[in-house]
Amino acid sequence: MEKLDFRISDPLGEDLIMTNEKNLSDYLDMPSDHWESGSGDSALWKNETDGLLFFKTGNEFFVMELGSYLSPIQNQEKLKWIKHYIGGDQFHCSSRHLCSKETLMKILLNYVKTSELLSEFEWADPLPDEDLFKEE
């Protein structure tokens, strides 16, 4: 197992050091009440201001680069508007930006190793589907 060393902040603002893929996998398997507590999101930090924000909703994950506010497009079928609370405020995004645990692990681990977004995905603003929002 490859040795890693990166920091994640959990929804309660606690810093966790991830030393291998299993640590990360176990963290992503935390129950839904973990992901709905505190700020409602986690972050993998590249430095003090840049990194990837992510959270779990149902059995899927949302991930977005801090700074660019880009998120990978994953799903183009049965689009719906997702509402999640981050820092006590409603955050809306299109379901096209939700991904599986396996995809999130791949994105996070690539970011740890390269500090870059995984190029195999199209990264876009997660908020452009205004028509979905109007339907609610």
C-alpha cells in the first residue's frame, strides 16, 4: 500500500492526516450524520487556501476545487437539483456533478500527488442548470 501524507478537514473543522488509501476510503464511508454535521463539508488541502471541497449526499459525492469553483461532470441522465447545507447555508448544484466513491477517491488521490484536477474529466461550474432550480 502506497504511503501518503495529506490533510483533510472534516465537517467539524478537525484536521485528519490521511496516510494511505484505506484511511481515505474509511473516511468516505462515514455515515450520513457525519456529512450533515458542522459545516456539512470536508476539504482536502493543498495549502492554507487551495484544495478540494467535498461532501456526501445519499450514496454519491460532490467535489469542487476551491478557487476555481469547478466540479467534474459525471452524469447526464435524470438531472435534478441537489440541495446540501454548507456552513449553514443552502448550496445547490446539478446532479450531473455527483460522483461515486471510487471516482472521488481517484480525483482526491490524483490531487494529492499532482496538485491538479484529473484531466480525464470535464470540469465545469456546478451551478449552470438554472432550469432545474426553477422547477423546484
